[in-house]
Amino acid sequence: MLLHLLTRHCQLSLALQDDGAVLIRYLGPRLRHPDEVGAADPGTDWPLVATDLDERQPFGNYSGESLLNVRLPDGTASLQLRYRSHREEQDEGSCRRLVLELVDAQHPTLRVTVTLSAWEEEDLFTQRILLHNTGSDELLLLRADSFGMRLRADAYHLSAFRGAWAGENYLSEQRIERGLCCTIGSRSGIQNAQAGTPAFLLSLGERASEESGCCLLGALCWSGDYELSFKHSDYGHLYLRAGHDFAHSPYHLAGGQSLELPEFVLTLSDRGKGEASRRLHRYLRQRVLPRGGELRPSLLNSWEGLHFDVNERDMIALIEDCAGLSGVDLVVLDDGWFGRRDDDTSSLGDWQPDARKFPRGLTPLCDRARELGLRFGLWVEPEMVSPRSELARRHPDWALRLPSRPPKEERHQLVLDLCNPAVQDYILQSMARLLRDCPGISYIKWDCNRKISDAGSSWLPPARQSNIPFDYITAYYRIMRELRRQFPQVSFQCCSAGGARLDLGAAALHEEFWLSDNTDPHDRLRMQWSASHFFPANAIGCHVTASPNLYTKRASSLKFRFDVALAGRLGLELDPRKLSDEERRALRERLSLARELRPIVQLGDLYRLVSPYEGPDCALLCRRGTRALLIACTTQRVFTHQHTRLPLRGLDAEARYRISEPGQDEAGSLCPLSGRELGGDTLMATGLPIRWSRPLQSCLILFEASGDDSEDDAEAAPHHSTPS
């Protein structure tokens, strides 16, 4: 018996065997006759939930490919799951679900529910697994991955995204040779994406390009420890596994307890990496990101302008200056406003305004922002505690720490024990009190500046200590879901010492991410290019900061900084009081231009054209309706190679486009075709000439289809709430 899940272009087929085994038979392009995969025998059969027993049966020399490995009450790991039942569900929208119940007749107390969803319009699949221990004895999860399958191709090329603080999300590509296993993962506990984003692109056969070739895009919806494993066997198959990494923290599943594993998202594109990314962008905007189909506001964050030196007078002046810029929607007060926070050595956990700096609390700031038509936002780091704080003095046992060992501080702070319900309640109550006392706060920047190093809980019993890494993340999700339920008008940004929590699990709970503390546009070109493989532009915060850059000391023009930041959710991070009149005028003009263009970028389809990893240039095109915007940059070219021709994709071949070059600086026009009208087919066939004239230069090229009245691109107002 075959069960099929179909999207617009893809097909996932399961085979129910006579012995009850449930196998993944086929993942590939949608077939005209889906049942023919039964006769074709693609040679990729593999259990939907492979166990330790499954991996040893086919030929006897398999090792490590199982998805589920459970230590049973009899001390063995001899689980083998078989079909029990299934049902099909259809949403009112375009989602069809297949829910399968699996069980081992010899060990029936463990029930496994697998929910496979086919998102027809978004052209991708998701899988969720629920483990339920119906018995009274404890089960020990040695491995419990979210997804696993066997692939077959002539070659495999892996695109992964790794990094470190101030250099997150750098693209790395490699061929996986026969007999080798490549793994991507993190055991930091809570800063999982800094070592490597829990997502990948895998080319099947020749290395896929942006618009051609076959590739698999997969992403784990999880903010904790994880492992993605790609094992190329000597027989030519590749075994893919993805899930929470239980290797150093086996999970004790108590009798009567259920555990939902992280969701896994998957799509197969036979039209290159760009198509795979666009599918995921559509899915995130429509199904995952809160208010994902809305524009994000342009904001000014106080951090690089004021750092810890904040107070009521200066913040009100900052708000008034932002109102004068006529393009900022939101002002965010970053670190330094609470407890006695003059530097990073104290006060985390004491979430009350510092009476020395804000004697009337934060209400005057919210009120002044509202009077000027602006929103107000705030930085917090609720998962952390400073040893020098009232919270640490009152509850020294609330921080994670190892018995009989001094706690390890990072950035002068410790991690709170979110496994403790009292700690969860404190975070919820302190954040709720803050938002209720100051209802004008409509944006929270939620930070998390260190990893877990002392995984010990004074609340959990000794036998449950290894549950900390998994239970911490589920507690974090619970807190965020409850805050969003209580305060639906508040938007949240996910920050973790930059982009250390850039994952699809956090995406469901935050409107946007902070990609990196490094705002140098030269470095951001690569980081933003990489992030765009998985996340749409309205989910990535990109700020224009002062020049020279705070971290790299590299100087760049205002235009270059703006054009690079325009590729995401554009914002500012500087002190407007230090600007000259000329700089203020230029800033207003560019903010006005950004407001006009952001619907195309934030809500349009993305086409990556020229990779900054392959040369000095970077170019991408965003298209929404009848308008398209090209953002092109160069970092450094030799004098005799300053003229180039950029390839174009994503335009309507049947349309004719008026070409303009908004936002020019003193260098003038860089495109000889500016002011012309040409067909989309001509432009994509011949490319676009650009005349670079200096390092760190950029240009914006706007394509508007003839007869365009721009109704389909009208400015959709960003989410805005006015407190009652």
C-alpha cells in the first residue's frame, strides 16, 4: 500500500509493507501517476522512523543511521516500530496531513505518532514526531531525531552556514565523499546557530546553482542542541539525520509522559537553490513568522549611539531627533536602563527602571514617542542573572550550576534554571509587570548573551539532570508563547549576542532576528547573503551605523551602508545628535527612499544573482508584482576591471520595464541603461551594465513595468499598536 503527500511540484510517498514496516519510498518531483513509484523501485526505501534494530538488518554493516534509539525497561535497545493506524486530514487552506501511529508489539508502552504535512502552495513538507510512554517504567532516549531518510545520487554537495560572534552565518560548501560522514551541530545549549545554523542545502548530483540543479533544503525548528548528519555510504547512498542531540544528555521519559520532538521542514527543488529558498520564505511569511506578511518598521536602536549611558533626558532628546528624521517608526532603548546597570557586571534579573536614570520610570519615554507618532521598544535579557543583582541575592539557587564547583561566568552573568517552574513564573511575571506598567512598549528586543556551561539544576532530581538541555528550550518556548498570548500587540526581536539563535524554532515566536553585532556593511554582505537562504528579508534586522564601524574600524559611505541594510529590515544604530545638518538631510532622504522601496524588498520574491563568496561583487533582485529592485554592491575591484555586467533573473519576460537609479550619491549614475525602457526578456538575456568607480560602492536599480500604477506594491503599514 502506498500513501502519497503531494505539493505543487513535489511528491513524498510512503510504502506500508506486509510486515507492518512503514518506509519512505520516494521524495522527488511530483509524478503524473504517483503510484508508479511502487513499480519503479527508486532504491531509497528506509523506515520512516528507523530504530537501532532497523539499521542492522539490511546488510549487517550499517552503523549509526537510526533515528530512534531507546533504552527499554529490560535494559536493551531492541525497538522495532510497526504500523498501527493512520488517518488523513485536510485543512481549510492548502495543507494535507498524514498522521501515523507506530508501535512495537513486544514493547507496546511506547507509542510513536508521526505527523507529515504537505503544504501545497508553499511546496514543502514538515514532519513532527510525538513520543508517548504509556507505561509506568521510565524509558531512556539515547537518540530521538526529528527526521531521517536515505538518498541516492551520483554525488552530494553540502552547503552549511557556520560562524562565530561578529561573524555569523558564513557559507561553507563541500563535497561529501564516499565513506565519509559530515555533521553540523551545536552543544552550546542555547546559542545553537553561532556554531552553525540548524539548516542546510544538499545538492544531489552536480552542485546546484541558484536557478538550476537538484537540491534538498532542510531546516530543524529548534533553538537548542542539535545534530545534522550526512553519511555517504560505500554503496553510494547518503543517510540524512536531523534532530536534537541527545548524545551527551539522554532524556529520561517518565511513565505517562509525552515528548514532542522538534519539527523538521523539507523541500526538494529541481530548479536550484533560489527556488528552494523562495519556497521557505513563503512558508515562513504565511505560516510561521508572527505577522509574517506585514512590513517591519524602520527603527533606531540606542546601543551603538549611547551604550550604557542612557537616561530620561537623553532618550527623550533621541526620540525627538528621530521624529525629525521623518522615516523612523520606532525607537528602542537598549541595555543600561534597569537595576543599577552602568556596565555589564550587574543587575540582570532586576527588571525595574534605574531610578537614578529614569526617576519617573519609562512612561515619559513612551508618552513622548506616542505624541510624536513613534512607537517605543525595550531591550531585555530575561534568561540571565548577574551574580551582582537582587535576584541572585534572593535566589542563589535559581542559576544553573554544578554541585561543589564554582559557577562559570560569561560576560559577568549566569544562566537561569528554566527547568524550575518558579523561575519560569518569575520571568513571566517580571516581563508582564514591565509591559503592563508601561503599555506604550510595543517592541521587545529579547537577548541571550551566553551559552550553558554548567548544566546542573538544583530543582531537578539527580536522575533527571540530563533532561536540562531539552527541557530548557521547551520552557523558553512556553514563556514566549505565554507572553505573546498576554501581549499580542507587542513585537519581539530574537537576539543572542548577535545571531546565535537564528533558527526556525525561534522564528515562530519572534517577528525578526538580529543577525550580528557586526554592522560593517562589508562583512554584512556575506552574512546577509547566507541568511537569505532560509529567512525572508522582513525577518532579518540590518542597521546603518556610524562610520568608521565600531568593531572593524572600516569607513564606508552613507549610501553603501544604507543600500546594504536595505536588503533586510532597515534600521539605525547611532546618535542623531552627533550628525551635521548635511548628514541629517542625507539621512532623511535615504529613510524616505527606504520607506518607498521596502514593500518590494521585505515582501517580494528574492533572486540571488552574484555571490559575494565568489568575487568582489554582490547582487540580488527582489520582485513584488510589477516592480523589482536590484541591490548591487562591490567591495574592491582592480582599475581595469571596474566595468561589469550583472546577470538578471526574476523579471517578467513578457513585460517592458522602465529603468531608474534612485538614491544616487556624488558619483552619479552607475548604470548606462538608467532612464531607458527595455523588455524583461532582453534584460535577462543580456544582463545589466554597471560602471563601478571606487571600492565599497553600491547602486539601486528600480524596474517598473510599463503601465504600472503600483497598486499591488502600495505601502502596507507596519504593525502598529496605540495603547489605550
